[in-house]
Amino acid sequence: MTLSNQLSDPRLFRQYAYIDGKWTHGDGGREEAVFDPATGEALGHIPLLEDAQIRGAVDAAETAFVHWRALRADERCERLLAWYDLLQANREDLAILMTLEQGKPLPDARGEVEYGASFVRWFAEEGKRTYGETIPSHIPNAALGTLKEPVGIAALITPWNFPLAMITRKAAAAMAAGCTVIVKPANETPFSALALAELAERAGIPAGVFNVVLGDPPAVSRILCAEDRVKALSFTGSTRVGRLLLEQCANTVKRVSLELGGNAPFIVGPDMDPKEAAYAAVAAKFQTAGQDCLAADRILVHESIHDAFVGFFAERMAALTVGNGLSNEIDLGPLIHAQAVEKAAAIVDDAISKGATLVAGDQSQAPGPNFFMPTLLTGVTHDMKIWHEESFAPVAGITAYRDDDEVIEMANDTEYGLAAYLYTHDIRRIWKILRALEFGMVAINSVKMTGPPVPFGGVKHSGLGREGGVTGIDEYLETKYYCLGALGSVSGS
């Protein structure tokens, strides 16, 4: 059965780029196959655009920007809300499409559609609140204030692990601000982005406002970073690539926002019920099969409850089901490709060779070559790869600690600073550790922490800027100051 035959609306499956309101082939005839990571079967093909076509997308976005920014904020809001309604109306098809190209279980994909759509609705309304301010004047007979104006064209480079929500979180903010956008989705998961383009067109979003380009990622990125007409770049992905993009944007002095890698600690205090905390840690670790920048990578448990916690963690982990995301009652789908499996295996082997204990994780039970069975390691130490590297896999490492000061030092022992988890009911411990953690986001006694009102982002090598919340739209706005003097007055300093 072809992919389009699995959708109620086959038109949501597109195998072209989308530029200036037109579905576009690659001029050079080059293309790349897209595979279902669960089965290895080819789902379809995407064109690899030529350099001139990428620049053509910039031309289209530049032309559209003149008219899009001129619309009233409430008019842009209406079009974005129409897009939101279409996302909701087609959520099942969008979820199936996502599961096929990314692998995540269908319930998780449905959740991502809801999550992604929620940003469209949030920023549709937030665009009407991009207020300037009045400044009390120190200049006689003058009025001072500020206006908020769109920066211009925004390039959005998005990852494969959340192929729909990472686009809407960026694009809705930019478009609500009055910017036009050029989306470069991951080549592994392009079809979610193209379905968004189809629905944007149906929603009445004008040609050139929302463009999707496809091609060799380094080549496309170099063009977008070097193009002076592109005024902002937003990227979600690895820290390594984020550094490269930041360098490439330097010559054109772009507005750059980066949501990069994570290495989240999950801290469990001595006062916690070990079962409650262990079950929460399993949820935090294995979401999206561990392919999540918010995944709990280093689980730090007080020594007084360590053994009981490990037992409950292993018990809950053993109940997780692994398989094709389209099947019923599956908890974990495949990893995105064979290289991800190889990296996970290397991290486990490294830890064991340096003294960690493999509690569970029999890879002979994996249902296919791109699957990695949930794995639990104890005795994880500072010298192991699992401590320092973002595994992006269902591999959990547990370490015991003695006291609060030690666990703070352990938690901050990373170049990353995106998210952290803290489980304790002691209010003094909460405030001490919360203030000491060098992370942009901290979830306390909760696994869920994200959503439209949240300023999502990290510190240190986890990125620059914030997405979502009242600050998310600021990434796409410039502040223009004005000084309005009275006619006939003499200006002065």
C-alpha cells in the first residue's frame, strides 16, 4: 500500500518543494528517497533543489513580505487561525504521515499534531499584542516611543524528531510578526512539512509567505546563511551544526536563534517514593524513544533509595512495548536510521567497558534493524560517553549521589543547559537546587513542561533565544525607537 493510499486526503502527501505557492521539481533532476524507519521501505522521493531554486525561494519570500507585513495583525491572525483549523481537521492524516516517516507511535504523533497546532493558535493571537511603548520624554516638546516591526525573511531549519511541531513553533511566530518564512525540513522527514504547506495554501496564506525548500542540508544552509535578504535564522538540532550555522551567519549579522542539544539530569531526592520517581523517570527518558532533547539522560538518585529506585525503574521499563508505530499499544518506535542504532550501541559498550552494569537491554529482541531495546545501566560515571554525550536513544544511565551539593555539581557537569528534572517534596531542597541548576528550564515533580505559553530554550551550549510564550515572537521583531518633536521647535541634545 502506498503512503497516499493510507490517508483520507491523498493530497496531503506531496513529493515536491513548495516555493511561491507552486509545487516545484528540482531543476537538476536529482532526488532522494525517504524511508519508513520501522520497515525500511521507501515512502517516496523528494527533489534536491539547485542553488538557483533556493535563491528563488528568497526572491518569492522577499516579494511576499511587502504585502504580508502590510496586513493588519488581525488579518494575519485570521489566516493563521484558518491554518490551525485545517491542522485540527486533518490531524489523523498528519499523524499517520508523521508515524510513517519518523517512526513514533501513532498516539505520540497525534499528540504532536495537537502540540504543533497549539502554537499556530497561540501566535495567531500573540501577533495582535506586539505592543510598542511610550517613553516619558526627557526632551522638551517631544514624544518618545517604540514600534515593533517584523525583521523580514526568516529561514527555519528543523529536525526530524518533531517534524511538524518544530516548524509550527517557529513559523507561526514569524508569520504572526509579519515575516515570511523559508522552511528547510530534515531530509528524513520532509512530508510533514509539505503537508503543512498544502494546508497553509488552503488556509489562504498568500504565495511566498510559507515556502518549503529541499536539498543537500549543508548546501541549502550555506545559501540561506549567506543571503543578506534573509534577516533571521532559527535552527533546532545538534550543537555541532548550530555552531557552524552561527559562524555562517556572522557575515550577514542575522538575528539567530538556536535550540540545540540537551543532556538533562533527572534528580531524585531522598524524600521521594522510589516507585513514583522511577515511573516518572521512565516517562522522561523514553519519550520519542529517547530521541528528544528533553529526554532524561543522567538519572541521579540519592543513595538511600537508589536500589529500590533501580528495581522499580527496571520493572516499569520492562513493560514498555517496542514495534512499528502504526501497531496498537506500542510505546517505542524505531530509531530514525541505522547510524542512530550504532551510536546507541557504542554508548552502551563504552559504559560497560568502563565499569557500568547492564541491568536490562537485550538487543536480540529488537523487532528490526532500526530498533533499539530500552536499556538500563547503573554505576554510570563521569568518564563515560553516556555522561557527556546526548545519546538520543532509549538508553538510561543511573548514578547514586550523597547530598545536595554533590548532585548540583554532578547535574551541572555538562556543556549543555537545556532542561533538568527535580523530584523532591522538600521546599528548601527545591529552592536550593532550582536556583543552582545551570539550565534554561526546570521541571519539578513533573515530566511535562512544554507548551505554547512556555519560553522554551536553554543556556550554555544548548542555544540562544526562546521559542513559545510571550518572548517567542520577539525573535522575529525589531524595536524601532522614535522621537517626535513638535513642529517649529528647535531640536537639541
